[in-house]
Amino acid sequence: MSIEHSILAVISFRPSTGYDIKSEFEHKAAGLFWGMSYGSLYPKLKKLEEQGFITTIESETDGRRKKLYELTGKGWTELESWLSRKPEPPAIKDELFIKMAAWHDEMDQSILAQHLKERARDSQEILNFVKEWKQNNTSYINSVGMLAMRYAELKLEAELTWIKESLTSLENDELPAGQDPKNLGVKQRERRKNALKNEL
């Protein structure tokens, strides 16, 4: 997952200042999705603007002017192209979850279901390897290492259970209710529509 795609995903939530984006990268759960130093943010924003993926708009709140970053039509197209690609297998950062956080109503949910199925295949393959590794009578694994191996098993088993539940929800059109106290979903659809129309 590139840092640039993470930034596009954050801006897709709403037009954002540099501080807004920084806050998203630094909140308590951010390590589940991404990792980036604040010092690299502004050069990345400048690069994205030069490439035509984002633009800046001026906003005034309580007499204070702010520069907000917004996706262009090219930016929305790139974000959606990235969302549609198979996520990388999990490491320290997990691309699947930021894609799920940035998913929106205009995306085909069958693509998300395919992401989950591919992830399940990958996770099952890793789980099988971990189980065999623990008893192959070849590899050296000390006692503390066995604790780590058990963690890997439990994590992968939990992930497979979650994927199964998620696929059932998608296939039966029984997704849990989300929350949108600022009506960002409707605004997001309108912003995307306008950006893509302006790109034509």
C-alpha cells in the first residue's frame, strides 16, 4: 500500500486540511491501517497535487481561512482503481482494512467479496504452514517462539472466522448499520459525482 493511496483514501472521507490528514494517521487505531511520519505528509500532498490527483480549495471558518485538499476526478478514479486491486497480504500495515474504511456506495460490493475470498485463501495457506512448521521436526523454535506461533494461529483463525461472517453479510445483503452523524456519505457521493463530471 502506498502512502499516496492512503492520503487519497483519507481525503475521500471529506475535504481535509493537512492537520486533518495528520490526525487520521496519528490516532490510536492508525497502526491497524497505515504508518507514516508527519514530516513526509506535505511533500506527498504537493506531489499528488502536481500529478493532478488532488486540488486545493479555500475555506473560511470563524474568520479563519483554511486550505483544504480535495480529490479531483483523476484522484477519484485512481482511488477506485486502487480499491479494486487485490490487497497485499498483511504485514505491519493491513491494506484490506483501509480499503474497507474508504469503500463507498458507488463501488461494486462483489469486488470487496472477492478481496475477502482471496484473503481467506492466503490466510488459510499461511495457517496451514504455521501448523506444519510447529511440528516439522526440522525447524528450531524455542518455547517463547512457540507462544508467538500460537498467536499467529489464533490471529489467522480469528481472521478466517471474521471473513466467513463478513462474506455471509455481503451475500445476504445484511451489512451492519454504519454511523454517519455528519452525513458524510451523501456528501461524498455528491463530491465524487461533481469531480468526475468536471473531469470530462
